[in-house]
Amino acid sequence: MPKALLIIDYTNDFIADQGALTCGRPAQALAPYITHLAEEFYQAGDYVIFPTDAHNPNDHFHPESKLFPPHNLVGTWGQALYGPVKDWYDAHQADERVYQFNKNRYSAFQNTNLDNYLRERQINELWLVGVCTDICVLHTAMAAYNLNYQLTIPAAGVTTFTEHGQEWALDHFAHSLGARVLA
């Protein structure tokens, strides 16, 4: 059965130095590993999926507007994929096994067709990489767990704003969600 790599929120606003809500250098350092993993999945005939945070300007009803500055505004530089990951996506986006979609909540499953997309292709094993480990990656992992997907989270492929958040999330993946966490 095929498996899928989810590259979560690897966008300019979360990664670039000038990003509105950046994880900065630790997130930038993930690019070589993430692109290597994407190519490995692609060459194996598996799927590479890009759940991408998407917000509308001046949406005062969205709960994140009270928590974070405006970020990942639809169609802006900030919402575009970052650096080498963008280059990889641009080179492969025409393939039906490469899929990018907008999401409006932390979880890539909430208000999206991701579960249907995966089940139609008989995918039950997911690898999660990207940012932020303790926010969008975590909420996606929790939803995947509740939908009975098998999870692998490579520690070398995720990061967040704080060391504490990173450590806590990796521990939670392993001990509360039964995920395989690769050191």
C-alpha cells in the first residue's frame, strides 16, 4: 500500500527570516532533509502532500486573529512554499501524487478533503514533517490518530518556536499517539 508524506506549512511566513510568524533558522535548516524525503517518497511511487495554512486578511472571526499576527494570507509571498521545498514542488506539481491544498485550521484534516483523498488511494501510513511541531503538526497528528492512520514523525523534519514545545510535542507523538518518532 502507498504511504504519504505531509509537508505541513513549510511557507515563507513560517520559515523565511522576513516571515510574519517565522521559526527562523531551525526551520530553514529542515529544507535539505524535507526535499530529500519528498524525493524518496516520490521515487518510491508514494504521495507527497502539502497542507498549507491559508488566511484571509482582516478575518476577525478566525480564532487565530486573536493569537497571532496576520500570516499566510491567501495568494501572498508569505503563503508561498519556502526555498528548496518550493523548488521541489514546482518541479513535481503536475504529478497526481503531489498535492497541495489550503487549510484554515491547525489540523490538515479539519474542513478539508484530506481524509477522503487518502482513503480513496488506500493510504493508511502518514509521515509528518514541517512546522510548527507543537501546533499544526501536532493537531494534524492528533486528527490522524483519531482516524486510525499509522504515524511516523522524523524529528529531523519538524521544528517550532521553542525547545520546550519541540520536546513536548515529540514526546506526545510517541507516548500519547503511538507514533513512531525517528531520532
